[in-house]
Amino acid sequence: MNWGVFEGLLSGVNKYSTAFGRIWLSLVFIFRLLVYVVAAERVWSDDHKDFDCNTRQPGCGNVCYDHFFPVSHIRLWALQLILVTCPSLLVIMHVAYREAKQQRHRATVGDNCRHVYSDPGKKRGGLWWTYLLSLIFKAGVDVVFLYIFYRFYRNYTLPRLVKCELPPCPNVVDCFISRPTEKNIFTLFMVVTACICVVLSLVEATYLIGKR
């Protein structure tokens, strides 16, 4: 990853965000992205390898694992983080479009011309709608993924033991998950931070509408 480009994007998002948006960005970057990169990936690195079943029947462990864990937490979180951060980049692109339009206008008419935008980064007109829709989209993405996690893993927790009787298992087989307590702690942490991000996005949207 080119951290220089990444730092530039973060600076741009911070520059055109409200105070609530800056808190949201800090929460996503520090408590979700860094935790995901530094810790969560390592915790789930052995989820399939150390999924043990008390049978040597070929294919039984793979079938049971696929049934109880259809999508890995790590892959879901990666998709969630990508989707939840994309709207902020759209805001930066909209501001960049405004600045480019103003520069083209100045180059055509001259430096003493009337500005197309008094402040390209000011949330007025189309940029206001882009920013508002980005907040709604971010909150919606987090809510959808919270629901997906709840559907796949009830109460957002992993059991210590699962009983599987799917073919080709010869009978009811006991299967054990690797480090379920540690994984549950990380899962609940990510769920709580996602809920806080949803609240922040809705509060910021309310603030934006009220301020207008």
C-alpha cells in the first residue's frame, strides 16, 4: 500500500468533513481498519485449518465448516470497510470536479472573472446532496452488514462446539472451533464500533439537514 497516497486521501476526507465526520473517520481508521489489519486477520488465520471434527471421514470437516461458516468474518469485514469508505472518496472527487471546473472557467475568461464557486469545498448545492447521500449510504452499509452477521452467526457469537450430521459424515459429528472466545471478543468489538459509526452518520446527517 502507498501510505503517502492513503494519507492524502485521509487529509482530503478530514478537510471536507464536519466535526462528526472527523470523529467517524478516526473511529473507522483506528478502531476498525487498524484492528482489522493488525489483529483480526491473525486471529482468523487458522479458522479452517484448526476446525477439528471427531472423525476422519474425508470431506466431512470441509462440509461442516462450509455449513456453519459460509463466509469468513475477515472477508465480510474487508468488503464492509471497502463499501463504507467509498462514499467519502466520492465527496473528494466531487470537490475536485468543482475545482477543475473553476480552473477551466478562469482559464477561459480570465483571473478577474466571477468565480463559479465561492468555495468549491463548501457543502452547497450538489455537493450538499453528495455529502448527505454518502452519510446515508455509509449508515446503510453498516446496518446491512450487521444484519448479515446476525443471520450467519446468531447473537454475533461463535459456539465452542457444533454438531454436524451432513453427508459424507457417517453420523452426528462434534466439531470444535479454534479460539472461539478470542474470536467472539473481536466480533463484538467490531459490531459495537460499527453501531457507533451508524449513530455518528445519522447524527451528522441530522446536523447537516438542520444547519441547512
